Amino acid sequence: MKEKKSLKICQLGMKRVPSREGGIEIVVEELATGMAARGMDVTCCNRSGHHVSGKEFDSQKLKSYKGIKLVWLPTVNAKGLAAASSSFFGAIYAALGNFDVVHFHAEGPCAMMGITKLFGKKCVATIHGLDHQRSKWGKFAGWYIMQGEKAAVKYADEIIVLSKSVQQYFMDTYGRETKLIPNGVNRPVIRQAQIIKDKFGIGKDEYILFLGRIVPEKGVHYLIEAFKNVKTKKKLVIAGGSSDTAEYYDKIQQSAKDDDRIIFTGFVCGNELDELYSNAYIYTLPSDLEGMPLSLLEAMSYGNCCLTSDIPECADVVENKAVTFNKSDVKDLTAKLQYLCDNGDEVNKYKSQSADYICNKYNWNDVVDETLELYGLKKENEKVLEKVK
């Protein structure tokens, strides 16, 4: 794709880059660094405040990273206020800055899009999932996120969605056209079990892996309940940190206390994360709700046999290259786990085909090019304000 000029782009709405605090952060990092590599002038607006991976990361404030500029926004470090406060300051920063495109990520931050639009900026929104449906939010936070969704419909020049089901939701609810640009994945380096062997006593094919944020909609409670009924010597490794959900994290740890096969690693990154992906027997994602699960794409890129809930956002990704179970159905999840634990040949069949399949289907270079193409369009959407109340 040819660009006539180097666009000045502002990305906001994520916690921070670089980080693996969530899927949004990974997406923004891949977009921003990919655009910078193509000659774009990219600024990412990071939140100040607490880092999911631990207090030791809170004071690390880079000013640049892989060709992108990093700006640190004032943030009220409280549940439900961190995103709103940083998005407010980010919208003002973007409105007053010399940017050609301001790209908002997630529904909540879009609530501030009107500020930026007042200054004539071209605004793009990526809806990473229908966040108002997430159970971790209280009544006010859920209402606020819905206002962000409506603001995106009202003000965004373009809306990007990650799945066909969300695309249909915006058409059915608002009559609003959106652009489907799924997430991508990079082919990783496969690593032998060294760190995880020393730290957790697990080696290749000795464990079933869940890796992601520990939040209710990910369905970790289903997984623990199901695994406790599976007859296997394999471990269950639950890797990830909580995100405004400390109470839920404590609850699932309590539920696993009577089964010494279950290991909680906390937040992981770097070589430790690579080793966990590289050596799992099965990767499982029992989610009730997803946007487009990057952890699932990553797990497949490492050549894993994957077991996911049958929600469209997972089933559409894996097609027939993984195993699915009925959403929220502990009995069916138990049966599928037991079957895969008892049938190594079946697991190996899925492992042999997953990496090539996913890396060919979803590619970050394509995502960056499609997004830049969308930035360059001069097309105004039809007014749909009558449906935004």
C-alpha cells in the first residue's frame, strides 16, 4: 500500500505499551510499531499508575519504544476511574496535538471522543469487545462504557471490529457499518522447558494451560471445577494476573486449594511465557465472552492443541483446527478434557496443524496495512444519531 505522506497518529485507550497487561496492549503495540516501521509518526498515550504485573513495573516510564513516542497521562488509580481519567486527558492531548488520526481503543475510552472531534480530528475506534457485558464492572461503570459505545457510533469516522458477531451487533443495534479487521499473530520461537521446570516442576506435555487475564468472563471457575473431575496426572497451570478482579482471583484460588495438581503462576512474560506456551499438552480457553482472543491465536501459533468454548469469537478463529465445548457447560468441558488426556494421538493431530493454519490466516502485517488504508479513506458515514440515545 502506498502512502502519500507520513501520517501523524495518536493511539489511546490502552493501559500502556510495551506490556502484556491485556490483549488491547498487545494489539496497540503491534499496530504502533508496525506503522512506525512504515514511516508513520506514531504517539501512544500510556496510563500512569498501577501495572497489573506488579508494583515493580509502576515506575518504568519509557519515552520511546521501537520508533514510537510514549506520552504518560495523569491517571486516577482507582477501580473504574483509571481508564476514564486517562482517556479524558488523552482526548485533550490528542485534540490539542498536531495529529492526522486519533485512534481510540475499547468502548470506555470512546466516551471522550467528542472532545477530540470538536477540534476537527479524524477519529477511528477499535471495539475490542462489547465491554459493557463484562461482569467485573459495576452499574455505573457498565453505564459509562455504554456511553463510550454510543459515542463511537456518533463521532467515529471509522469503527473497526474484530469479529463478525460484533459487526452484526453494530448493524442491528445502530444501523452502523463497521470494518472487520481481525487481530494478527507472529510466528514465535519455540523454547524448551527450563524456567518452568525449575520454578514449577513442569516439563513438556505435563500440563494443561490457561493463560490470560483472571476475570470472570474468561471462565476459569468452569475450568477448575471441570479439571478437578478429570482423572489425569497432568497439572493445570493457570497463568495471568487479575484486572480489577482481586476478589474473583482469591475465590478461584480458594476453590483450587484441595487439588495439588493446580498451579497459579501469577502474571508471566518474556521467556517464561514462551516456555509455558511451547510445552503445554493442551491450551484451554473456557470464555463466556471475548472480542477476539489474542491468547488463543498465540497458543495456536506455538503449535498447541486448543480446547475452547464454542462462542463465535473462539469458534470462528479455530474453525476445525481445535476442539470446542458447550459454553458454560462444566460437564461437557470435563468430558472433552478427559478425552484429550486419554488420547494423545488426537492431541498430536491438532498440534501438527495449528501453527501453520493460524499464522497463515492472521498476520500482523496485513492488519497494519488494512488499518492504514482505513486511516486514509475520506468517506463520511451516514448519520445514525437517531439510534444513539
